[in-house]
Amino acid sequence: MSTTKEFSFDLDERMIKTLAEEFDPQKAVDEFAAAVAGKKGAEVEAIARQVFEKYGKDWMKRTLELGERYPDRTYEVLKAAAEKTGALTIPHAPQRAIEIAYCSTKGILALPIVENNSRRLVYRMVKCPTYSALANKCGQEVANALPCKYACLAGCETLKQDLGLGVNIEMEAATPEDGFCQFAMNKVRTAT
């Protein structure tokens, strides 16, 4: 009789389903559209920041919570290695959370990771459904102002704070100009 424990390397479907239901981007777009109806300029920008930052922060906090509740074997090994060595937090821990968050809510199977090393984590969102929903609901001009960027940036900031990462967050590309959005977590260099 074998006593070998079976391990799952797949993300738990309950986690994916929960995030997809709770953080459907269309809900944030609908809330934003209702809040900006009849408003212009700086008012729209302030509402964009308020609505999408809250969405991004809550989205990533919930992703982290569910990620801990439903760990896969790869995460368990990475976490054990990080605890043993005191390293491996960047890029592995934030990358896992980012991939779970985006794959669960954006209808994608894989998130393009552009760079992944001990100094930088860079990812790209191509054909974003949130951007498309904004264009459909609020018009192309509003979508091109990228009110949704606040969700992605707030998600990264939440990871930075909750995981205690010494990184700077940067948006390196934007869909209206580049055809995709790209975000980077750059490790802060410390003096030696």
C-alpha cells in the first residue's frame, strides 16, 4: 500500500470561480459609468481613481486571501524555500498573485510575463476586457484616458504593502498608445 501523497499543481477552481464572480470587471465599469454620468475632466479623473483604486485593492487582497486558503504544490514549495532562505519573495510571490488575479477575472489562460528576476517583475495585459468594457459603456475617449489603470496600479501597491516588498511600481506601456498595458515592480536598490 502506497503512502505517497498526491499533490496538485493546478489552481483551485473554487478560488478562480470566487474571484471571477466577486471581481467581474464589468461591475467596476458599471459603477464608474454611473458615477461619471454628466461629469467632465478632473471630476471624472477623481472618480476613476476612487472607484478603480478600491476595486484594485480589494481584488488583490481577496486574491492573496484565497491564494493562502487554496495553495497549490508549486506555491507550497516556493513558500518553504522563501522561509528557509529568506529570499525568493520577488518575483515569485507577487507573480503568483498577479497571475491568479488576472487569469480569474480577465478571461485569459495565461498572463504574459515579460521579465521575471530578483530585480524586476514585468507583466503585460493585452486585449483587456476592462478597457473594452469601458469603451463600450463610456466611449473610446473615456477608455483611452485609462481610468482602469488605477485598478492595476492599486493591485500592485497592495501586493507591495501586504507582502512587504521593497519595490517601486511603474506603468511602462498603455493600451491607447502601445496596444497593451504593461506594469513593472522594480526592486529598490539599497546602499551597501
